[in-house]
Amino acid sequence: MKRLKLKKILFGKELSDGLVFKIIIYVLLIAIGFVYLYPILYMVSSSFKSAADIVNPMVNWIPTNFYLENYRRSLKVLNYGPTLTLSLLVTLLPALLQTAVTSLIGYGFAKYQFRGKKLWMMLVLSTFIVPVQVYMIPRYVMFNQFKLLESSLAVILPALCGQGVNSAIFILVFYQFFRMIPQAYNEAAELDGAGPYQIFFRIAVPLAVPAYITCFLFGFVWYWNETYLLSLFLPNYPNLQLQLANFVSAYSSLYGEHLMKINEGIRLAATLLIILPMLIVYLIMQKWFVEGVEKTGITGE
């Protein structure tokens, strides 16, 4: 009897109810969490270390004192305030425009029937399958003819026209989400005299808030990390993404110190300052983001 009771506690009626299964799950979750959190914790800890603390083998995680000079120098080298504003112009604004436009396209595919619908849907999705490098040169030539290079419009206009970074994924997300909304809602609104725009803004948009937040966050992160696009269209445009790549040379020219004298803490402080906007946005919108991922069924890259 005791053996059966112990077996029930350890393995449960089903395998997923037992103590052994729960221990394995928690161990795996802790291990995965550690793998993701370790780089961030290491970055935060090292960014507050002085050069003496970094070379001191006795100092591991907690510095002897919080050395803020790393952040002061990083802010100066990055020219953080103005550069952050310009960076948001080519990341936050396109992400917002892309989310709004792709929701309209997804709603049209989900709720309306028109000739060649499947063909157009296939063409839209093919823009995600085709590598960006294939059509980047023709787009560069076109932007050069329209004098859009070295202008934030080179990033904003494609987003406004539904051709932003991974727009096809967002169209598919909104298409699937709006398809789940019962057609009876639209029919009831039409009986009450509502037009297509009223139905969209008063019924579809409020119900799709989780999808909007999810697509916006993914779009913001993808634009923030899109160094290839920015380096091609805006090579001399001051933004934090490209500033990090040139941080060592900018630091050396500003402070006149050789490359080997730039301690690791300053580099990590600059890196933390660059990813800080994304962390703040995610922390603010985490609740709706998790809900949106659950309802839309998409995962990040």
C-alpha cells in the first residue's frame, strides 16, 4: 500500500500529475531561463565595473563600487539623446504605420470576396519567402531616382505601403485573427446602418487589440535590429543601431585612447543603453503581448 501511495505521489495518475514530471519541467524552465538571463545579468554587472574591477579575479558579479563613468562616456560617444530620437523615427514610426496598414490588408482578405483573392494572397505571402537581398538592389535604384536615399522616408514609405520589414507575416496574423470574428457581428452592424469603416473601427479593431500589440512589438524589434536596411539606405544617418558598430572608433577619436585601453565595461554599458528602449517597451506592454501571442499563435525570431 505504501509503495502504491509513493508511486502515486511520484508519478501521479497520469505522468503529467506526478512530482517527478513537475521537477523535470521546473529544472528545464530554470535552465532555459538562466541561458537567456545570464547575458543580460552579466552585461548589467560588468557595465558598472571599473577597469580595476574587470581585471580583478576576486570581483565576479558585484563590483566594489558602482562605476558610473562607463555610462557617462557611453552617453557622450553615442550622443544618446539626439541619436535616440532619430532612431525612433526610423523604428517606432514605421512599426506603427506597418501595423495599421497590414491590419487593413488582413481585414480585407478576411472579410471580403473579390476576384483573384487567392492569387493576391499568394503574392503577398511570397514577399516573405523571397530573400530581401533579391529585390534590395532594384529598390535602392528606385529610391535613388526618387531622391529618397539618406532620408527617413526610405524606411517610412515602404511601411506605409505595406512593404515594411516582414509585413507579410503581419498580414497573415491579422487575416487569421479577423477570420475568427463571427460574420454575425458584421451583419448585425449592417442592420443597424453601420458602414464598412464603422464596422472596422468600432468592431474589428477593439476585438483585435492583442493582435495589434503583438504585431507592433515584433515590428518595433525587427526595425530596431534591421542594420542591413539602414546601412544600405541610410549609411550616414545617425542611429543607435549603427553607432554600436562604430563605437570603438568613435570612442578612440573622442577620448584619444587606444583600442586596447577601452575596457569591456564601457562597451557593455553602450550595448545596454542601445537595447534599453526595447526593454522598456516590452515591460510596459508585456501583459498584452503575452495575450496576443496566445491568441494569434505566432512566435518571435
